[in-house]
Amino acid sequence: MQSCVIIQFLLLLLVKVEKSDGISSPIKPFTTYKNSAELERNVADLWWTVDDAEREIMFELHVKTTGWIALGISPAGGMSGADIGVGWVDWAGKVHFQDRYAFSTLRPVIDNTTTDWFHLQGREQNGWTSIQFKRLLDTCDSMDVSIRSGTNVLIFAYGLVDPDMSRSDGDIAYHDSRRGSRMIPLRSYGSPSSEEKFVGLDSFEFRASNYHVPSDESTYYCKVYKAPNHFQTKRHAIAVSIKGGQHKVLIDPTNRDLIHHMVVYECDPAATFDDTNLPDDACDNVYVQVPLCMSNSASVWAIGGDDLEEFPEEAGYPVGGNFPVKYYVLEIHYDNPKRALNRTDSSGIRFYMGKELRQHDIGFLSFGTGPNPASLAIPPQVNRFIVDSYCDPKASQHLPESGITVLSAFPHTHLQGNIWTKLIRNNKAVQYLFNAEAYNFNYQFENVLTKPIKLYRGDAFATRCVYNTMNKKEITLGGLRTKDEMCLHIFSYYPRMSNYYSCFTRNDMLAWQTVLNTSSPIIDNSALRQLLLDVKWTPALAIKWQEFYNNASRVNYFGSAGHFEEEFFSVLPKYEDLKSLECKKQ
């Protein structure tokens, strides 16, 4: 059952955000960019490229106006504290551009510390304004917002007329309702293609069939499917555009407010079912029938996610032929805080298949902790609570001799946390696999790595989740509900492994027995949960709790469903960490 629960974590991870992006601007961009996004349909478009070597980002903003236009980086989604670039093209074709900062929701002021937004060129055409500009990812300026790894909050606005700089009161006019925001991982966006590129390809789908959604606040629905039998030889789910394989999320538009996430899980090749009576019910009633079906994901979508996920051109998701997976489980999480009645749903996921086999099968590998109290028990009213996990070289012996290539990262915590994973080689941190410094539970992206990372046998992996519970009055435990917490980091890679899907860490039950000062053995997570809910919290105890997490003995478990190995750590292994870098202007 432990492995069954662990496996459930994967679902929340492979989360993504934003929808397929169309472009409305009639103006051709000044150059070729790596990424683009439609900020508002038929109103505002954005292109950008990150130069990691120079630590800078170049933007090009197009807005349907002949007035001023603005793009900002916000620390929390609103205007307060936002770092903003404002520009316009005057009647003579001259570009004006200003570095501004918003202390509140009032008009942003010109940054009087240093100028860190720089315009390159701009023009007006066909009623649109386009301006190209750049800035450093981190300007070291107190009146700027750094563009961190993970999900960034963009704000934009525009006016109908240019400011009249000849007048003392000729500042930018109030934008009224001409504003918006967008969550985008600027440094790791995948720029999904449109579905039109997949017209004519073979496809199959797993979807619910008029499922009656209960009025409960939270429901997990599970349905088992047999693998499609019309692919006589192995095929790959692929992408036809930029680089790769793909699926389309089919969400019933009338139920978009209810669906938090969907996951397609693979069943272990040893799993068997009665094909005339495949399990189809609330997951709590199905889990016992599918213990070999919940450790590896085939696809995941979550609230705010991209409609399309693309795999790189050298790899695809395998289906059919001699591929050993013969059954799948579709899991849908319905989040129904208003307890809506009489709702039925037929949402699901469609796979588009390529015509030619790719070089590699793609797979997913997960690090972190299990979603249970033994792994996560976070005190209330704590500004920064750290939970570390470690996957040592013994687990990475499952990697092929030639290693694997990591392509993208899916960080996942709930409302209180963020997460990073580091690659440890020869007891020394080499680099981040991914650092979700900026993370938003409602906008969880697939983060495409700037450069693929090679992993080898003997490598170890350190994952850290950091939680802020200042808004909580009770303990937060590990679990699947939104108000619970998770610590999960999933990575896509190739070539796919068949015996190594996850590596998780939990605190040892004897360690819990000691810190809770009980002589009775703690036999399972249910017993531990009750003991933890009875704890009376004080600031002093919260400090002691962090010390416990820093030094507690752990159990590390890794492998695949039905084939997990365990390893005991008296204390988490130590390693030489990365050197912290001071912010320096170039």
C-alpha cells in the first residue's frame, strides 16, 4: 500500500500551465525568438529569448494600440512591488522607454536608482505598437524584480495615447481596464504548438464517460483501460512541430472549474484484469485492485496547464507492439469546494501518434517524499520549514551503463512550498537538476531544461522542499488534498527504464516514536496522523521540530510498483554544496 500511495504523487507533478498560444499581431518580430505567447487574444503578444551566458533576457511586446505599452515582472501577481518597462513610439517614429517601479497600485514611478530596462528598437504599424527591449535576469537593484527559475508573474497594460512629455503633467495616463497578467516560466517555457499541426495523425484517448461527480469537496476518480490493440507494432506519441511527441487535453468546458488534474498511469506488465469488467469507481475503491498501476505516469495535466505537451524529436512515448504495458489507469481529481450538484463529466487525454518510430522511448523519474504524515508534518506559523530527501548512488545503479538524458522538470508542492533538486556526483553538488525558486500551485508548468543533463550510475540526488505556514493555525501533513502538502519533483528523460521510476525518503517510524515521546510502536501512517494532530504547538516546539527533521533517521525507497527496495539512513548523507553566487552587474 505504501508503494501505491507513493505512486499517486506522480499525478500532481507533470503539471503544466497556460493554453496553446496563437499570435495576433500583424507586425513581424524584429528577430527570431525562442519563445512566444499570446498575452490577450487579438490585443497583446510577447516574444522572448533568455541568454543564460549573458544572464539577460530579450523581450518584444506587441500591443494593439498607438499609445504607450508596458510589461512588468510582479512578485505576487499584482501591481505593488512590480518592476515595469514602459514605452511608446511618437509621431516621428522615435522610441521612448522608461524603467519604472510600482510602490503600490498607483502610477508606477520612474526608477531613480539605476536604469535596467533598455529598448533596442520599435515601431507602429496597422494600429499596433511593437517595442524590443532587454534587461538582466537579476539586476541587483532594489527597485527591480529578479526573473527567477520557475514560474514568473507577468503583468501588462497599455494606454490609448502617448504621453505628452512637453507638459509637466504629461505622464502616462491611467490604463483603466486595459491590463492583464500571465503566469509563464520565462526561463524554461516549452512554447507548445497548436493542435492544427497534428491533424491527420492516428490517435487514441482515455476519458471518463458521463461520470457523475459527487458533491464532496474533493473526489478522485479512477478508470482502468486496456491498451489500444490496433497498433500491431510499437509506435511513438510524437509532435509534428518544433520537436516532438504530444497529447491533447480534452476537458469538458462545462466542468473546467471542477477539474484540478488528470493523470494517466501505466500498469506494471504483471497486472491482469477481467477485460469485461475493468475497475471504474472512486479511487479509494479502486486502489486495492490496481496496486501495480500507480507508480509511473504516461501523461499528466493539471489546472492552468498547456493543452499540448511536446516531446523532443529524438524521443516519444511508446505504445503498442512489444511494449509490455497492457493496461492504464486514468485518474481525475475533481476539486469541488462549492459542493456543486448534478454534474457529469467526460474529460480525458488524447494521444497523437507519429508515423515513424523515434530513436528513444521517453520515461519519467521522480524524487522527493511520499504524500503521507511519515514524510511531511509541517508546524504552523513557520516562515521557512525545510524538508530534505536524498537518493544515494545505490539507487542510480538502475540507470543504464550509458546513462540517461534529462529533458524537463515538473516541480510539485501544494500551497505552502517550493522545491529544488541537485545532482550530486562524488559527494559534491554539481548543478541543479531544476530549481523552482518561483512556484505557483495554480500554474504548474513543464519546465524545459536550457540544456539536457546527463545522469550516470553512481550519481546521487538531493531534493529540498521549503514551506511557509504563516497562514496556517494547524499542522500541515503530507497528503493528496489541496490543504495537505507534497514534495515531488518529476523529470522526463530518455532512454526509458523499466525498473526505476521513483526514489523517495520518509522519516523512520522509530524516529517519530522518539520525537513524539511515546513508548507504543507507531504501526502506520493512520496512527502517526492522529498523534501529530494532537500536538500542541509553540514557537519553541517548531524550532525543535526543524532540528528533528535535520537529524532524523530516514528510510529511502526506490524502484517501481511491486519492486521497491529500501535503504536505511541513520542521518541524511552530507555533500559539498554549490557555492552561492553574489549578485553582480555585468
